[in-house]
Amino acid sequence: MKTSIILPTYNEKESITELIEVLSLLLEKKGLDFEIIVVDDNSPDGTGALVKERYSDSKNITCIIRKDERGLATAISMGILNASGDYILLMDTDFNHDPMQVPDMIGLLSKCDIVSGSRYIAGGGMLGPRYRYWGSYLFNFFIRSTIGLDTTDNLSGFLAF
């Protein structure tokens, strides 16, 4: 089963090629069939141009540069519409989501319809400043108490289906 990994980007020039290399190495090592689709919102730092140049000869890596549209949700939608995989995996490109978890998440899709990473479970976490973690935690608490959801991480963008 082929997996399409959607990577929405905006000014991620410093991390995108490293992430693509790590993902490619991990997935090739596991013998998984995959494609990586970078959807860039015409980043001023040249993220999209870098990906297009660096991976122009790759059959597994493509980059869509959107010039007239912006936003995470529509970037994800664009990636999904251009995906050829049986599975879709979404993740951030700043290493806030651990790429080492990707092969396991893909493996779980043989038993589950959706696999979601979370910051607030055993083994989860969040790199970066503590205020980001607590801000996210408080927002999730607000969502749970307002809407009555039992989920712990309503903001997770690290999921496979």
C-alpha cells in the first residue's frame, strides 16, 4: 500500500530538506512505497523553489507552489487532491512532529482507520518553548470543556488515515 505524505510549508527552508531526507531514509529502510508532496504557499524564503530544485529528478518527491492561495487547510486539501497513495499522512515540517514515528503510524493503518499523534499522551511531547506547550494545553482544555469532547489533543496535525 502506497502512502502519500503531505507537507504544507511556509518559510521552512531551514528544515524541509532535512525532513524529506529523514522520511525518505526511514521509509526506504522499511521497504515502504511512498510519495512526499510538499505544498508551499510561495514562501518568501524560497522553500518551494529549493524543494523543486533539489528533488527535480525524484520520482517520490513533488512540490506544488501555490501563488494565489494561502492557508494550512487549503494546502492540506491541495496535497490530498494530488496524492496517489492508498494512505495519507499529514505532518508539520519543523520537526514538531517526530518523523521516527511515521513508519509505525503507517503500520498501524492496517488495523486502524485513523492514527493520530498527540503531545499529551505517554511518549508524546512538544519541542520548543514551554509557553507553546502550555498555550496548546490550555486551548485543548478550553475545547474539551466547551464542546464536551473527551479527546486530549484537538490541535494535532500529525495524523494518518
